[in-house]
Amino acid sequence: MSRGPALGAPALSDPLSRERHRILHAVQDRLEEVAKTAVAVMRTEIPSYALQDERFFDDVRDQVLTHYRMQLAALAGGRDIAPEDLVFSRAAAMRRARAGFALEDWISAFRVGRQVLWDVLLDCAGTSAEAQQAALSLVTPLMRYVDFASTHAAQAYVEYQQHVVADADRERRDLLDQLLAGAAPARGPLLAAAQAYGIGPHSPMMAVVAVCVDDTRTGDLTSAEHGYATSASIGIAGPWAGRTLVVVRHGEVVAVPVVRTGMDAEDICSHFEAVQRRLAREGTMLSMGISTVAEGAGELPRAYEEARAALDLVPSGGGVAALPRLSPFDYLALRADHLARQLVDPRVRALLEDDRRRGDTLAATVRAFAEADLNLRLAADRLRIHHNTAHYRLRRIEERTGRNPRRIADLLELLVALAIRDGAGEGGDHQ
């Protein structure tokens, strides 16, 4: 933007030109009062401004006065505004951004300043036809100035925020890299960053790795939007206080939640499962792997590798594989390869496939029987079926597979076959 807006006077008759200058001089005489009114309105209408101290409002008043003087001088002298004329406004915008004010608050301040100035211009104009016409000749140049000045300030705002975001991203990446090397920061900015996330040398932590597997909105799995949307969702506070370190790197999102006092691994798993489901409802399907607890930074590299390995347990359509929820038996079954599946007796495999189509009643009976420590009556009670029905189901299983569920070895083989079937993703999503 090489030049600013033209604010000079349009071609007016001598009487209208004199009226225009009279109005501008009258406003100039009241400028201190006008700036004070503008600041008071900002204080009332912009909530974040209302919380500030008098030093802040002294700065705002100086800004308002400088803008008003520049506008009036340009309108009276017929000159254009150049970008270099607004260096003062650019500096103020960066001060507001650094202090944490939202961009919309800064733009609202421009709106208030413009409205207060226009009200005073109308008041100084009076009610005569010539005065009203002269005042109307000021509308367009005033609007041009506000548009130009607010756009210029917004650019400074965005530039500063991009700089802050880039610095924060770099700091998070550096912190994660050091943690994945097995060491917590001992000094400097990274130590302060680690402390902000509740991370210390001996803090219990977990690793979570997420990747996008589908997007129903765009279909573009390479978009950075997925990583940053996931990062933002994970960063939302869960059932615990404090922030979570989240980093987008190498096509994956890595989070390092701290297991804080009063929490356990299940709390972490539940939170991330809720994140995965929420994003799925919004159109972004993720696969998430969650590690066991690392007792300090020295164990975090192991936890990270666990989380990445857990991704292999997630079905192709996405979901969550949380290692703290798995027994060694579950884990081994889920990791079973093609050969392990081939070793399942075809009669057992055929029974389980047929049973799944019929509602998995026999599979449920096998599991309930094992969980009841081979107490068939207790298993029947838990399934809410008659004892004879449970007995009949076990007999059917034995007749079709040659495996007697009452024998430990045969029962174990049936359980393994069930776990392999479900772990292969053939029985629905695995959570």
C-alpha cells in the first residue's frame, strides 16, 4: 500500500468551502474535549478496555488526539495520508497485541473514535442547509481515513501475532525434542516453558500420538489444518487444571499430558478418547495411540515409542488404542499377525464368524464363563439367562469346535481366537 487515501476537499462552491473550514476549525477548538469523550465511550463499550488503569487510558487518549489532529489537518489542507504518517498507530497496535488485546477490540476503538468525531462535526455544523451540505462533504474522506488507518493497524496486529505464534511453536518443538531425548530442561526459556506445562524431571507423564486418517469436509489429509485443529482440541483443558504440551511435527500431533495429583492414567485416556470422538463428529477422523505412564522425563522416549506402536492397533477407520486399558493378553492378541490368525482351527474360526452374524451370543458366553472363573451359574446370572441356556451354549461350542470350554487349555484357545478376530478390526472399531 504505497499511498493512503485522498482526504482533500472536493470541488465546492466558495460558500460551502467556507462552511467546511468553519466546521473543521470549530472541531479543532474542542479537540481535547472530543478525545476525552471518545476515551470515555471506549471505556464503556469495550469490556477489555474497562479493566485497564489510567496509564493505559493516557496512551489511548494520546492516540485518539494524534489521529484526530492528522485527520483535521489533512481535511483542512487538502493533502493525502501516507503509510509513514501512521507509524505511531502501528506502534500502538503492537503494544495492544503484546498486552493480549483482541484485534476486534482494537478495531472497535477505531469505530468509537470515528462515531464520536462525526457527532461533534454535526454539532459544530449547525442546522443550515449549507452547513449540512458541507458536513456531508466530509463523510467520504473520514471513512477513507478510518478504513486506511484501521487496516494499517490490523496488519501490524497480525504480523505481531504471527511472530508470537511462530516463536511459541518453535519453543514447544524445542521442548518436545529435548523431552524425547530423555532429559527435562534445567535452565533458560525451555525450563520456564516446561514448568508452564507442569513438566519436571520426575513428573509422571504419558505420550499421545495422533494422525488424521480421514476428513469428510475436504478430503485433504495433507492439510496442516488437521494438525492444528487437533492440536487446539487437545489443548482444551480436560478434567485437570493446567495446560498440555501439544506439538504438530512430521505429520503427527504429539501431546505430553502430565498425570497430576488426584488423576490416573484412565483420566488421560478418557479425555483423549472424548477429543477423538468430538473431532470425528466434526468431520476429522483420527487414529490415536496412548502410552503407559512414564515416571519422569528419562522414560518419555519409551512412552513415545509405545504411543506410536499403539497406532498399529487402531482400525483403519480411526479410533483410540490406549495401552493402559490393555492386558498383556489383549496386547499380544491385537498384535497377532496373519500367521497367528491362520493357526486358529478352521472349525473355531467358522463358529465365531457364524456367531457374530447371529449376535455374538456364544462369544459373550465364553467371555462371561472365563470372567466368572468357570462358574457357569454366575456367568448365566451376569448374562441374565437361565443356567440351562448357558449349559446348552457351552455344549454347542464343544460340538462344533471340538473344544470344551470347561477345560483351561480349550477355553484359552477360544479366548485367543476371539481376541484375534476382534483385534483384526473385523468385529468393529476397537477403542
